[in-house]
Amino acid sequence: MCTDCMQGLFYHWKRYAGMVFLTIFAVDKEACEQLFETMQEPRTSTYTIARIPLTIEMDRHDSLWEAMDNYRPFLYDGREAPADVAFKLSVVDRLNDTPCRLLSSRRNPENGADNMDIYLGEDGLYRFDLFQAGTCKAVVHTHPPFHTAEAVFEGCLEERHQALNCAVMLCYMLAATGRNALLIHASVVVNNGRGYVFLGKSGTGKSTHSHLWLQHVEGSTLLNDDNPVVGITDSEIRIYGSPWSGKTACYRNIGVPIAAFVRLKQAGSNLLHRLTPAESYASLLASSGTAFGIGNLNGQKARLLSQLAEACPCMLMECRPDQEAAQLCSQQLECRP
């Protein structure tokens, strides 16, 4: 029997075995019925990512809960759910069949959460079909202002876990922009209490450069290796860890002030220089994820990017993948305001 079949059998066994046992042996019928109802209620968990709370709801017996190790460091530890939850994502068995027209089709090899078809329904519904390796593995329904969403996932446990990640990232991007936060494609190292944010296309060497810092720049630690979150307040700009760190299992629920954004470019020698404000904006825009073209989301995103380009040093690092590159970058950035 294949692994997926065994997981499916185990899922249904957990769901119904307790009911069968209680039906046979229980005496208090009313108490049993109440217990059965409780067992059928979905499970809800609240998480906080970059100080933004969100809620995930699905069948309490779904084996997907056990696969969510990347979310556990972000589990909200309060006794009562926060009042300002950004969104609630409900995982369901089926979605309403609503007529929709295609708005756009996106395929981005650099960002797994940015491979989608976007549809608009007559009632204002937005439908997102999320793809993995060319196959639709998740469908998400939501309405503006995107405080609630429903999703259906397909595939084996690993595919459903990836679908969940993409769906939560999607909902987070829709909700977080209005809360002055941006999900970006980057690798982040922390040194001396500040975050160094390495940008670049896939294959440029972001992870390699971060690991060179870990090896050769004393006191360096990894914050996130794929999708950190930038949070902006009136008093500071910080970079936060997230549950989405690519192939590197680095899920840290902390945030630190940003020392600099550094766009990496492969070259035959190592050279660091500062970008102009216009170049800084373009560099940040290229790594800031999806522009949905929905409502005023693009305007909000442009405003946040302008703030970042003005407030944070943005650099270009032409470099080789070697020790000298990491040491040169760290030494020169420590001297900058």
C-alpha cells in the first residue's frame, strides 16, 4: 500500500474510531451526542507573523495539522484570540461553483506562491487557482477586503502542505499590505542585532552568500532563507522571519531593524556600491512579490516601497561566491549610516 493511501486510512480511522467505541460502550446518550458534535467541529489555530495575527481553520482530524511544523514557532500563545485578526483561512471539502471570468494568469519560477490564475465573479468574488508543477493544487475564494477566505487542496500530504503554504502566503499578501507589511523574496542574516537582506533572482546566490556570512562573519545567524516579511511603523522598519523559508528549515519568530538591502549580482570580482533612490525602488519592487492589480493594493504597495527606498540603504553587490565577498560586504556595511 502506498504512503498516501495509508495516510488516508489513518485520517479516517482517527475520525471515526472514537465514535464507534463510544457508541458501543457509552451509557449517557446525551453526553455522547455532545461529544460527537464536538469531534465534528473544525479546529482553529491562530498564528502571528510579523506582528500580524491570522487564523487557519480545518477539520480537526486532518493529518495536515501534523505536517505544519513550520507554523508552530508562530502559534499565538494568548488565552483569547486577538481581536484584530488580519484574515481567517478555512480549509473546506468543496467550494461554491460561482461563474467567474479570467483576469490574469501568472507563472513565476522564482516564487512558488506566484503561480496562479486569478478570476473575478459577478458578486465580487476573487478566485485564485494555485499551481504546483503545472497542476492546480489549490483553489482559494475570497472577497474584498480579504478578511476571510475558503480553500480546497488536492494531492498527497506533501502537495497539500505546499498548497496550504501558498494559500496562506496569498492571503497574507492580500491582507498585510494594508497593515504596512510586505512579503519579499530574500535571504536574511542577522549580525549585531540588525538584519542584512540579500535580494536577487533565483540562482543568483542569495542563500550561498548568507551561508558565507554564517561561516566567515562572526556573530551571524540566519533569520529566513526565502520569504521574510518587512514591517513598517512610524518609528522603525524591521525584517521578520516567517513560516516560509524555501528549502532551508529556518522558522524564527523574531524581527530586527534593517541594516541594508543588498542586491546580489554574479561577477568576477567583489564590489559593493550604493544604489540611487530610483534604482533602490526598482530593486525592491523586483523582489516584493505579486502585484495583483486589485483595488488599491498596488497603490499601497508602491507607497511602502517608496518608504523603504528612502529610509533604508540599498546596495548592489557584484560578487563571487567566496569568503572575501562576505567579509567585504560586512565590513563596508558596518561603516555606513
